[in-house]
Amino acid sequence: MATDPFTIIRRGIASTLANWPLLLVAFAEMIVLVIVMLGAIVFAIAAVGLSIDWDTISSFGSPGNDPEAIGEAVAEWIVTNAAAAAWIGLAVFLAFGVAMLIHSYFHAGITGVFVDYERRGVTWNWREAWRRFEPQTVLQFALTRGWRTFWIYNVVWGVAGLFLLVPLVLILAVVLIIGENAAALVVACCGILIAVFFGIVLAIVAGAWAQIAITIGIATPRGAVAASSAAGDLIGARFGTIVVVMLIFFAASIGVSTVSSTMGLAFDSAALLPGGDLFSLPLRIAFTFVSSFASSILGLCLTACFAIIVHEGLSGPIGGKRAD
């Protein structure tokens, strides 16, 4: 019999506490990603500095506040400095690709630990977590499942991107049919709002789909496409449970974000007082750390819950050979 969503969340919290050293792995990932981003920024600045025709730049006049003049100045800069624009685009593309690849390997290692914990069927409390923690397990799953995880992200989010194109194309088609008038403007504005809402819902669905597919890809020998397909079958079989789990964690995430935003406003107000900057800075740094810590815990708990759902699914709707 399938486990109810509240029991899954309770077990997910227990699994997270039993594997709390994974927070250190998540922190290490954050540091590596920051280094990659800083490297990409330095690369882009250096490439732009070497590629820009500074003599031509100095000959440009100021566009002032005229939007048309600003647009012409930007277009002229891109044409004149095509190499610099290309380097910027290349740096952004490479940085995003490398960041996704790094995240995939780290995430495969973290998810693998939760999968292994469910497979063992042996529980322990948070006091034993450090003694029980095996870094080689993280490394093993990262090395053997990282590349597959990367391609699962590409498959799921690629399909999600195609679905997002549907309302955008429809909106564009309707606007072109109506022509240049007030009705076209109204349709475009309403259509954009609908597309944004659809995009948010699609992002949530794709995020859950990707995580379930990744967990299946780690727990079984299935490839990226097969794991994504099996994830669809499991979502169909456990739709209500997955929705409830997602809604609870989504609400918790909103709560963390709301508290973080509220405290940020409080620190901004404190900074306006005499000596407020010096007083609020340490508190701001400490609270930022606490907020990041809470977000990481929520992410790990959700990953653990999906590991439980997939573990049960392997004995039911998605069956099949498990990974060694």
C-alpha cells in the first residue's frame, strides 16, 4: 500500500537528519559555483576589454534620455564590437553549461545517498549521522550518475521549453492577425500575463519531474529518456501524493522567502539610523547564512521525499531492475 504524503514528509525529514553531513556537500557545491561564476565574469571582462575598439567608442555621442537614440547607440556598439558581444555571449553560455554540469554531479551524489539510505532499510538518528556518513558513497554516485543527471535536466527542461513556446506563438499569431491597434496591445499584455503564469506552473512541474527522473536514473540503470518517461508514469500513479508534498514544501519555501525579505527590509531601515550600518551588517550576514541554511535543508528534505516515493514506485508502477 502506498504511503500517505504526510508520512513521506515525516520520513523525508528523518532521512535528512540522518544524512545531515550532506549540507556540507551542498555548501561545497555553492562555493564551487561561485568560483565558476567569478571566473566567467573575469573572462568576460578581459575578453571585452581586449576586443572593444576604444577609439570608436570614444567617438560616440551621448544618447541622452531619448529611447530611440539609446537603441541606435546600443545597435551601433554591437555592430562595431561584434567580437566583444560574441565573447560575452560565449562566456554566459559556457558559464551556464559548466554550472549545470557541476550541479548535476553534486546533485547526483546527494540524491544517491538518499536512494542508498532507502535501499538499506536501516535507520539511524542525527547523532550517528557523522559516523555513518560515507563520502565515498557521494563520490561514487556523482561519478557514475552525474553525466546521466545532466542529460535528464536537458531532456526535461528542453521539453518544458517547447511547451512554453506554445502560448507565446499563439499570442504572437493573434497579435499579427489583429494588426497594429489597441486590441492587439490588450491581447499582447493579457497574453504575456497568462504566459508568465503558465511559465511559473510549468517550471514547478518540470522541477518535480526532473527530480523524480533523476532519482529513477540513479536508482536504476535507465538512461535519461527512459528515466524521464518512467518519471511520467510514476507522477501519474502517485499524482495526489506528489502534489501534496510539493505544495507543503512550496509553502515552506515561500515562508522562508517571506521572512528573509521582511528581515531584509528591517535591516535596511536599521541602516538609516546613526551607526546603523555598522550594527546591522553582522546581523544581515548572519541572517543570510541562516536563510541559505534553511533553504538547503528544505531542498534536501524534498530530495529525500522523492527518494522515498521512487523507492516505493520501483516495487509498483515503474518496477524494473535496480542499480547495483
